[in-house]
Amino acid sequence: MRSPFQSEPEAFRSVLAVLLALLAIVLAAVLGPAWLALAVLAVMLVGLVIRATQLRIRKQRLDRPLKSAPPHVGSAADRRVLVVANDTLGELALLGEVERLASVPHTHVLMLAPALVSSGARLTGAVDGPVDQARVRLAAVLDRVGQGLDIAGDISEAEPLQAVEDAFATFAPDEVIVCTRRKRTRSGLEPRLAALVRERFAVPVRHLVFDPGLGAREPDRETEARYRREFDDLFARKSTLVTLAGVGILASLVMSMAALVRSGESASPQPVVSQAAATAPVSAVIALKIIPSSKPGPDGKVHDAFTKTEFAVSVGRPVQLRIDNTDSQPHSITAPEAGVNITAMPGIHTYTMLVTTPGRFQWFCVYPCDSEANGWAMRHAGYMSGYITAS
Amino acid sequence: MFSAGSATHEHAVHLSPQPWRWGHPRVLVEYPDEAGGLAIASALRFAGYAVSVCPGPPGRGQCPLVGPDGCAPAHDADLVVCGLGYEREVAREVLRALRTRCPDVPLVVAVPSEVDDDLRELLQGCHELPSQASPEQIVDAVQGLLGPPAQERPSGA
């Protein structure tokens, strides 16, 4: 993956896009319900995934292998050989092979050491370490090769395949030799690099595989195919993990949104407490108020109070309560045994009370109130508590 | 780039993937056999031409040249060497598309020993070579049509 900060315009566009995305999320969080910010984030993530997929498909289309090569440079006798190596640069067998090639008259050798930069480091632009490592390895080899031979060296911070393409533009090789280890390592060139170079460039490509102590060998086509399969398997595993992580993030976002929507619904006013009331005719309409610090108590203090705390209702017959809650916070008429739970929001609203079981039931306000008297009114009938008598 | 003993670092140039990464004159070689295609490409390179080698449709699905997108390497080529084996209808489709979609691009065609009427009609205006033509014969034909290219060294080479 290319770093989005490789050039100033790219960095500016990337920072601007991130700022706009953050602004949209913050605006959604401030102006809309809480779940809207998550929804905006989810939409942006989905958009990002779609865009990344589009770019990948486009790159694959552009990268459709078609072997090509620039014209030969020099006289017909000249031969230009590109040797691509990094972690194998210290191998004596490689040194011997390079000297053997360069000792042939009219042969020019370019040793290319692509820096082994991880995707993460490439993204952040932290490539100095791998570039220095490649430079040191290459300089050590060039110091050891025989004098008088036409051997040059080059390092590149580009991806290995891109580095080879760059070398074709500047060196125009007639042959490429790719040197790797037998097994893929984190700090080594991909063994399948040779197959990729062979796929893209219309020149002979040799693959030298180095095993410590065993020298260099050229793998057969079956082994090359296995390198390709191993890489494809690894890529498929990585893609599956990334996809699963993406699905997990999206699923958690959707679940968070659903939870927020549901909690928003339960926090909204509940005008109808007893659902059966929807079908039965209303038997009476009772008006009452909730007034904080309004009713004197036996302790000499004034307490929060409902203006009506005794309700006589008929079993199965809904009663409408027109409650004027003058407080700034909600209060409730809650009688679990009677199946009543009315939350009275600030302001004037009409609620329905329906009791289906005969009896005398105590109700109370579940919201913290009468705080100046430690909630005294919540425990005393006639204040923020009372009785419902159903007959 | 640095030579033995020196250590001057130079940043590599990033090149976007392009159908033709090299300058003119460009020759597209359509040849199904990998080794044969490489031999022709090598001969053409040493004669001074930039080359691309396409193995044709078999194993790669439909040739883009006969599809709606067309084929950028064919459109941008200065000459196409056609060696797909024109006994087969699928190869003739590609040749037909080349004739109609890239009418200004000269074609050097390796023709089979027996040419039927359909193929004879398709080959009108093409430079014909025997199907077993050597890379040197192909280079001669290309030079005859395009002229010898001017030698130009790539930057830094």
C-alpha cells in the first residue's frame, strides 16, 4: 500500500479528508441523536471499504501481466544483467556468481537492493532504517568484488517489483537474476518476486535460491508455483482476517446504534402505561400537578408533592391523568403490584392509568426527588407517594 | 546509483503502471508460446525496439481487443507481430479486431501453410511470414516496415 503522505498534495488531501470526516461525526453527535454519529461513522467506513476495493480492482486491471521490455542499450555484443538481492547479499555464492557474470567481456552488472520496508513503515514514511540497511549490505558486497569488473549498485526505497521496473527504465537489462531465500522471511525478499518479474518483463529471468551452507540453486517451475501458492494463501489469510475485523467493527457499530435507538425509545415519554387501555373506554379524567417544595410536612419543611395522591379507579376501566409537572425533571406514579408505571415528563401531558386487579396499592415516585429532605416525600403518602384503590 | 566503492544514494522514481512503459518504436508481439515470444522479443530488443509480448486469449479469457474496452498495448503499438496460430477461429477474431480497431497499425502475420478464403481476405494488406519464421526474419520484416530505430540510451543507463 502506498503511503497517503508521500507528497505534499497527497498529505494535504488526506488531512483534509480526515478533518471533514471528524467534523461530520462531531456535527452528527451534537445536532442529532447519539446513534447518528455512529451511523455516519459506519457509512464512512463502508464508503472507505468500497473505495479501497475499487482502487484494488483498478490496480489489478492495470497490473494485468503483459511482458514488456525497453530496447537493448549498447552494441550487439553488450550484455546488461540486473541482479536483485537484499538479504542474500552476504552470500559467498552470490558474490561468486556476480563476479563470474561480470568477468564475461562486454557484460555490465547492476546490483539492485530494494529496501525491505514493511507496509506499516511504508504507510508512515519510516523507511530510513531499511534503506540504510540495504545501503550497508550493498556497500559491503561492492567492496569485496574484484576490481576492474563493471559492477554497479543501486538501492531503492520502492517496493521490490517497482524497484525492478525503475531499474528497467534506467538500466535496460537484458537479463534479470532475482536472489531470495528458499522460505519467505519477514526481513527478506519474497521468493515469488522472481515469478512476478518473469510475468511482467520480456527478458530472461533467473531465480537463485540461497540456503545457508548449500550455495545457490535454481528452483524448477513446480517450486516457483509453490512459492506463488504460499504467497496467495498468506494473502488470502490476511484478507480474511482484515475482512473479519471489518465485519466485527461494523457489527459492533450497528449493535451500538441499535442499543442507543432502543435506549432513546425507552427514555421517551410513556403516555400509555397499561396497554389494555387502548381499547377500553375512558371512565374519568383527573387533573393534577407536581410541584416541587410546595407542601409543608410535619417536620416543618416544605416538600415536593403531587396535588393528588389518592386515586380510586374501576377495575379494567382506564382513567386519564392530565399531569402538569412543574418541575424540570421527570417524576412517576409507580405501583408495581397494580401494574402501573407512569413517567410524568416536565410540562403538561395526558397519561392513561388502567388497573386490572382489585385492591389497594401503594404508589411512589421512582425518580430521586425532595433531595433537600433526603427523599422524605418519596416515602410518605400525600407527598410523592399515595394509594390507588381499584374496585 | 553508485559504483563499486562509492556510496551515493538516489531515490527511485515511482512509475505508475502503464500499458507501455517505454518510448517508440514499440512492437507488440502476439505469440502463445512463452519461450518463442521471448526469443522474438529479445531479437527485436537488440534491434532497438521496445517490446510487449501477449500470449493471446487462450488461458486468459476473452481478448480485451474484441471486447468493449479495446487493448491499449495494441492501440499504442507502432507495429504488431501476429503469431497466434490462425488455423484457430479465436486467433482470427483477434486478427479481425486488429484490422478493424487499429487500422493504422502495420501487421506482420505468421501465416499457416494452408490459407483458406476467409484468412486470405483477413490477410490483405498485412506483411506475411511463414509460421516457422525465425526471430531474425521477423526483425527483418519489422525493420522493412518501420525502418531501423534510432539508438537512444535510457536516462541513467
